[in-house]
Amino acid sequence: NDYVCKCSNGQEATGMAADCSFDECSAMPSPCGDGQSCTDPDMTKSDDFECTCDSDMSIKKVGSPATCGKDECDSTPCGMGQTCNDPVKTVASIGDFTCECSNGVKTTGASATCETDECASGPCGNGQTCTDPNMAADKLHDFECACNNDMSIKKVDGPATCDKDECASNPCGMGQTCADPKQSVSSIGDFTCTCANGVVATGAAAMCETDECAATPSPCGADQTCTDPNKA
């Protein structure tokens, strides 16, 4: 008995019927690859094994590995400073990745538009000009506040200290006129106090007193005594 019985899957026996059963899924490595389950419904047939994606059991292929998809975030589809998340990594869910900006803006299936003008909320307050040089999501807190009365005075990520009218604290004496031409931090002490008689002082109350009787010649003439009761 030297006849040979050969199975369609390649197994054979001499002088007797061959046992054609063979589990193709038992091969090492698995014919389906990582992340897939292998099933051989008829072990008497070749290339009928079925590969099923572990991440999505509805995706299957007979005779070779299924295309199960990968993490879409691996290709860096989101812009700089954005967080990518692919919740379901399958072919059936291509395009479900999300891109999220640090300011909370989120887009599905594409890079998000993260730009935001921080000046829109009015963070600088009255009397100041706000500028946001870079409105990208990864450049938050870089807005700049500049004083309208002195643009050289600036502060990043908060209102600048621009000072107020120094005359508001009444630094001059009674009867004097106060003026503060530059109401800014860089010009502290530039206010002026002006007396009714024209005497002017800068940065302090003026000495307005003047004795009219001290004039020469005396305003009263010879043989008269001059008295100035109010020397203001």
C-alpha cells in the first residue's frame, strides 16, 4: 500500500486516508497578527481562517489579516499646542479623532482653530490700550496693557499701573491752582502749584506769601507806616 492520500490543505498520508484537519490559527506567529482574533471554521480547508479586529468585532477578513485601523493621532493631525485624542481606533471610525486647544476649543476630524483675542474681554481696564501679539492657543496670557497717557508704561498679562492725577490729593496750599500735565508713573512729582500772585512751584505747594510793604520805594510814601495784613 504505497498510495498517497493528500489533503487540500497540504497534509498527506501513505497507504491510508490522511487526517486533513488542521487549525490554521494555531500557526506561530498567528496569521492574523497582533490586535486580531483568529477563527478557523473548517479545519479541513485551507485559507478559510477568519481574522477579526479586537477593537471592532464587526471588521473581519477571511484568509488574511483584517485592516483594523490605527491611532489617527500618530500622524499628528492637530496643530501646535493642541491635544489629539482618537477614542475608537478602527477603520470604521476614521475621522473621529479630536483636536483640543488649551483654551477649550475642540474640533472633530480636523485641526482646531484655536486663535482667541485675549483683549476682547477688556482685561486692561479704562485708560489703557490692550494688544494681543499672538492669538494662538499656546500663547495665552501674553496680552499687553499700555497706558493711554504714557504709552511707554506697559504690563504683560494684566493692567499697567498708569497713575492718576496727582492733583486729586490736593497737594497745593489753600488758594493755589494745581495742574498735573502728565498723569503717569514716569512723571510722578511733575504737578505744579500756582499762587494767585503768579508764584509757581513744581512738585510741592508754592510759597505764595509776599509782603507788599517790602517794596522799594514804600507804597505808602514818606513818613507813613505800611502794614500788609494778608501776605498771601
